[in-house]
Amino acid sequence: MNPKNCWILGSLGLTLSLAGHVFCYMSMRMKFQIEVYLVARWCPKEQVLNHP
């Protein structure tokens, strides 16, 4: 295996790993935003406003 192929595979693996982390972070943020939205929607307004 020549060094160029090794470097390409390495960078591809790094890119996939990074994409996985970004996707995980994005989906966590989306989940958090959806939960906040549901709380804001279903809780009484005073309760939400009084939260710090």
C-alpha cells in the first residue's frame, strides 16, 4: 500500500468521524430545541416566564 492511498484513507476516516460528531451534535441540538418548544407550548406561560 503506497503512502498516498494510506493518507487518502486516513483523511476519509477523519472526515467521516467528524461528520458523525457534527451529525450527533446537530441531532442533540434539534432534540433540545424540540423539548424547549414542547415545554413552552404545554406549560402555563407564567411558569415558563418565571424560569431563570
